[in-house]
Amino acid sequence: MAALPDDLTDAPDEALLRLYANGDGGAARALTARHAPRVMNLAWRMLGDRTEAEDVTQEAMLRLWRVAGDWRSGEARLSTWLYRVAANLCTDRLRRRRGVPLDTVPDPADEAPGAVERLMAGDRAAALQAALDRLPERQRLAVVLRHIEGASNPEIAAALETSVEAVESLLARGRRALAAMLEGDRDKLGLDR
Amino acid sequence: MTEKPKETGPTDAVLEPFFAAARAERAAPSAALMAAIADDALAVQAGRAAAAGGGVPAAAATAAGAARPASCPGRWAAFWAGLGGWPAAATFASAALFGVALGAASPAPGALFPWGAGAVAAEDALFPGFGDLLAEG
């Protein structure tokens, strides 16, 4: 993508969206540069598949372009709205995957297809991904948004359309499950106990 | 918006090195994806401009299950469409108008049905007995 003018790079999301709705193509590029990587990363963490994550990212951004002209100022944060759209798209895809034998019953981490290779490679991020893949969808979403994307609990609550208390509960359960799955791998991954 | 979560207990101490590794390893969108997104943006923009030029408001697409940040067709619009919309309303209005005209004209018996009272009598002959039932209460 071509370099963006500073005034667009620093402009607030809503101002950029308004500019885009009024015909400014540069504003769309600024919004894409700002938000597509976040959506892409969330989708990749949720789906574990780069191609699918790209599809979700493109679809989420397309929906943003379509609502741009009717966006109500102050009603929702654009980043939260995009997370919500991406989360819903990921959930839809994960539900469609059900019925595929490999995804029906989660296996223990050491036996999960692909997990051994990931652990053998000694990649902590890959080990985390293997564990994330086995969390229930909403726990996974909450954990990824909080601990990888750095979203606040109220933002996650808005994205998941639930309460902050429910997010705290999802996070607590998600972290406990992840810790149980990963604790035994700390030695292999060069982490002191 | 990025906010590094605080560690709150032994669970977080176990997980933080994994989260740190994951934060460092991000799936960046490819140049082709960024170009495709930009193309989408321009296409939607062009469509919106064309629709505005034709006097038709651009449709607001909404995310599946996501909050609607903008006005969108409401339940009444869906209900109206379910009834058949304007074509159904026109048909209904025509039928009502015909009924009113019929009542106002008060035509003589047989004027509207040129096949005459004989046909009605023949129909009665096909379904005898109902009049008797009514008469008996």
C-alpha cells in the first residue's frame, strides 16, 4: 500500500470512516492499515488457518465499508465493532467445521494432530496456539482479545455481547485450562518451573 | 487500545511467556489481501455514489449478529414485505373498491349474473338439505 498522509494516519477512526463515506479513498487505506492486521491476527488465532483468516478479514472489512455511510457517531467503537464482526465470522466457520471427524472430540495436547510437531519445534507461540485450539470458542476469543490483542475487559464484553463479569469468568476458565495444558511443556520449551 | 494484562496469579505466571511469544508472532495480512480490501472499499464507494446519483439510498449491510450501528430495515418493513408489499396492497384496494361500487349500485337481481336465477336454483338442487337444517335450528 502507498504511504498515507500524516493527517490520515493520525485521524480518529470515525473521522476516517466519515471521510471514506464522503468519497475519500485514502481514508479507506488508512482504516485498512490500522485495523486489518488486528482482525487478521484475531481470526488467525481463532481459526488456526491463514487462508481462512484472510477471508474473514476481507469480509469483516467489506462489512465496514458497507455500513460506513450510516455509521452513528459515538454508538460503538469501530475497533470493537470489527472485533465483534470478526468473532461472529470465526464462530460461524468453526461451527461449520463441526462434523469433520478431527474436530469433534478434543484430544489431549500431546496426542492432538499437529501438536507434537509444534511442541517439537520448541515454539511457545505454536504451543499456545495448539492449546488455544482446544478451548471453547468464547473462552478462546476472550483470551486472545485480552492477552494477545490487549483489549480491555469492557471492550471484550462489547465484542462478545456479554457482561464484564461474564468476560472475567471466561478469562479465568480459559487461563486455568491453558495453564493445565501448557504447564507440562514448560521444560521442553525452555521455561524454568 | 492495546493494554498489557497484569499478572494476577500463578496461572498467569505460567502463561505469560506463552502470551508474550504469541504477541510477538502476529499473522500480518499479505499485500494481496490489503489490495483486495482496498478494491472492495473503492467498489462499495462507487456503488454508493451510483445509488446516490440515482436517488436510491445505499443499503446498509450489517454484520451477522453484530450490533447495527446504523439505521436498517425494521420489523415493520419485514412484516410489510411478508404481506406482499405494494402489489398486494393494490390488489386489496381494487377488491375493496369493487365491493363498494357493487354496494352503491344495488343492481337488480340477475343484472350482474346474466346466467340468471335458474343457475342458482340448479345449484340448490345439487346441495339440498342445508336450508332445512338451518330452519330446524
